[in-house]
Amino acid sequence: MKQRIFSQWLAGAAALAATAPVLAAGGDVGNAAKQATNWTAIIMFTAFVLATLWITKWAAGRTKSASDFYTAGGGITGFQNGLAIAGDYMSAASFLGISASVMASGYDGLIYSIGFLVGWPLLTFLLAERLRNLGRFTFADVAGYRFAQTPFRIFASCGTLVVVAFYLIAQMVGAGQLIKLLFGLDYWIAVVMVGGLMMIYVLFGGMTATTWVQIIKACLLLAGVTFMGFMVLAKYGFSPEALFAEGVKVRTQIAANGGAEASVAEKLGLAIMGPGGFIKDPISAISFGMALMFGTLGLPHILMRFFTVPDAKEARKSVFWATTWIGYFYVLIFIIGFGAITLVLTNPEMADTAKGVIHGGAGTANMAAVLVAKTVGGDVFYGFISAVAFATILAVVAGLTLSGASAVSHDLYATVIKKGKADSASELKVSRITTLCLGFVAVLLGIVFEKQNIAFMVSLAFAVAASANFPPLLLSVLWKNCTTKGAVIGGFMGLVSSVGLTIVSPSVWEATLGHPAGSAWFPYASPALFSMAIGFFGVWLFSVLDKSAQAAKERAVFPAQQVRSETGLGAAGASGH
């Protein structure tokens, strides 16, 4: 019966993917220009969707318990998991957003990629092993090892769902704009398609399907950017220096076209090789860097990945491989960003060469990397990169939905409501209902926030993760005196302050809510420096002040927790298959 329903879903989804271009007849609702239907991209995209749906069908046959659904039964190897984590990270924000920011601000666009990358060694040394040894399904299992379950799980679910919501908005908006630009579809159709496909992946395949979709997508994306980087460098005799010199020349010419004097134009051209073009004041730069660096250690969909491997050794291995692939990817993205300056901004078919802007109105700047693909590899490669970029978003959204569903079903339903007595089947049922609800909410938010800046939404998700999830998680594992009261109150203080300071920062208060310039209560672009400090201070203060009998019990359990976190004695093992 289950198999028959799934086959019907499969056929329906394939039909949706195939007929989507025909459905695209409604009015243009977005702020990015809609392109002519790109048939090469659509054929490749449909082939990719069908392949991943087949993987989902295969994974559905292996997903029998809650452990299989959330963590693929702990049977993923370190190398596979490393690729899947890299796939999670090489999202549309990285591929499209960072290459566009390098094109716009040159060297300064690197702040994203360096911030993302530096978080990984920290994760390796501080948390990866301990996560695998202490947890089962969610990060609340790790931090809540010696805490009172109900208050901590409620906080962990709130933290997870806020981070997932912000991250989902970014991905859904990115997907909508991308598909509209590439395939000629209307924005809302694109968002509904992403939501529908993502729900199928998660509902039926769980973590096994999500992991394999991530791995395939990571391999395709790495192959694609390798070819692009190679072709861009080949045009300049494999000399990065020649590429950067040409980039400075193009930027100088654009500044001169805009009416700048020769000396000023030269300065503006050289500015892309120095810092300061993206974030102006040092406090915002430090805060932004901290959000990206420590946010990695608080992202629920990344932390979940550590429970998919059999033991701590494989957890360490997966971080090593993830760091290798992500580092390689970001080096290439930098080259592709400069390739966009020299190849796209000088091509009159693609851009206004006098002004240095890509044709098609607002939102098309994000297409820099895709247009580089068209320049170096023609229509077929353009179609391939388009399909892979979309698949990237799809896979990231599936991972996010899974972590949101596990927060509700495992943390709230199984542990808080059922007091740990829920059977695997009912937990699975709740997580599937949650997946449907999250999918619906994601589509709704994607349509509502259509005009929002995606890079900003991603950095906000990282700031919340660094302020709310990271302080209680780190201190519960490494500090003996940490108590339930401290972790919950400190965590909520980090959560409320990061969201609150963001709302009263210029980027929301002035840019989104329309208040006059200079009226924002909080002057900096990112809240992380302040909200992280508030989170850590809250956890420390309320833990020190907590003199209750419960607190004494929690402190007494710390040595046992330490032994398990460092040796893995008593840790949950992989399932039999």
C-alpha cells in the first residue's frame, strides 16, 4: 500500500517537473527579470529530479525506524558524511551569493567564505567527537545529557525552529528568484515546486535520501566549479595575477565611464583588491565574522549530520573531508567572482558594459556565476550549472526541514509530552506531520519575503545560531558548573537579543521597515558580537547563582558525561543495516 502511494507521488512529481514550464503563464510577480524558457536547463533539471526521486524511493525502503529517519541509522561513512556536509554548505548563498559579492566588492567578498571556513577546525576540536558520543538525533540530546529534560528541550526546539525558519526563508527566496531567472517560471510556481519536492524527499526518504541527494549534488557542483575555474584561468594563461590585473582594469574603466576623473577611477578600480568595500566599520566586520564562524557550531542541520556516522572517529573524518571540499570550493568561487568581472561585465549581451551591471534589473546580480558558466561552456554547461544550483537549494531545504521536524517530534513530542515513552512509529508519524506543516510554512514565508536580501537572511540565521544554540551547547559539554537554569535562561537571552537587535539594526529598521536613515536604535549590521556575549553571560550568571538540589545533581553527573564524551563508552551505535 505504502509503496503504491509512493509510486503515485513519484509520478505526480515527475509530471510537475515536466509540465512546470507550461504552467508558467501568470503575471510577473518578482523583482528579478524573468528570462526566456531555457529548455536545456529544464531537461537537465527534470533528469536530476527524477534521479533523486528514485534515490528517495530506494531510501524509503530502508527507513523503518525513527533512527533510520533522523540519522540514516548511523550507517554513513566519514567520507560520505564529509561530502554531504560540504553539500549542505555549498548552498545557493555560497555559490551564487559569494561569487556575486566578489564581483561587486572584490576582495571583501571573501569575508563570507573565510568566516564559513574558519568555523570548521573549531567544530573539529571542540565539538565533533563529543557530539557523536553524547547525542542520538538532535543537539538537545547532547546538551541535555545531564539537564532537566522539559525546560531544556522546549528551549532547544525554539532555538532550532527560529534558525531553521530564517535559513529556510533565504533558500526559498533564492530558489524562487533563481528558477524565475533561469527557467522562465513565475516566482510562486518556483517556490511551490521547491516546497513540494522537498516534502517528498523528507517524508519518504528521511536522512538517507537527504544525505545521498547532498552527496550527488556536491559532486556535480564541485565538478562544475572546477571546470569553470579552469576555463577562467586558462583565458589568462593560468596566472591569477593576470586575472586580478584585468579585473582592476575593467573596474577602473567602469568608474571612468561613470564620470570619475582618471586618478579617482584608478583608485576605485584598485579598491576591489583591498578590504572595506563590503563592510565599512570594524565592529560590524568582527560581529559578522563571529556570526559566520560560531554560527556553524550552532546550526541544527549541520549538528545533526554528526549522528549519521557510526562513531567518533568517523565524525572527525567527516569534518576533515568537509573542510577540504569547502576550502577547495571557496578558492574556486573567488576565481569565478573575478571571472564575472572580466568576462560578464565586458560582454554587451549579458551586461551594460558602461555601468558594469548585469542586464535584467534587480536580482540578476545573483546570476553572475551562472553567466560565467554560459561564457566558458555555452548553453549546455549553462543548463547544467542552472540545474545543479537548483538542486543545491533543494537538498539544503530538505536538510533544514528534517532538523526542524526532529526538534518537534523528538524534543517536544517524544521527550516533553510523552516523557520519553513514545514508540518509534508514533514519533515517525509526528515528524512526518511536522514536515508537511514546515513545508507549507516554508512556501508561505518564501512568497511573503520575496523581495528580501537572501545573504542577509543567511547571516541572520548564523547570528541566531551563534547566540542561542552555541553558548548552552558548548558550556554544557565543557563546563562542570553549567545547570539547566543557566542553559535555558542564557539560551533564551541569546535568542531574544539576536532577533531583537537585528530588528532594530539599519538593515531591517531602515531598509525593510522603511524608517528614515539614521533612526535605527542599533547602529551595526550584525548583532552577533553583542548577542553572543549576552548568551554566554546569561548561561554563566544563572548557572553560578543556581544553588538548588537539581543543580547539585547536574554538577555531580559531569564526570560521567566527560568520560562518555571523550571515550564514547555507552554511546548510541549504528543500526544493523
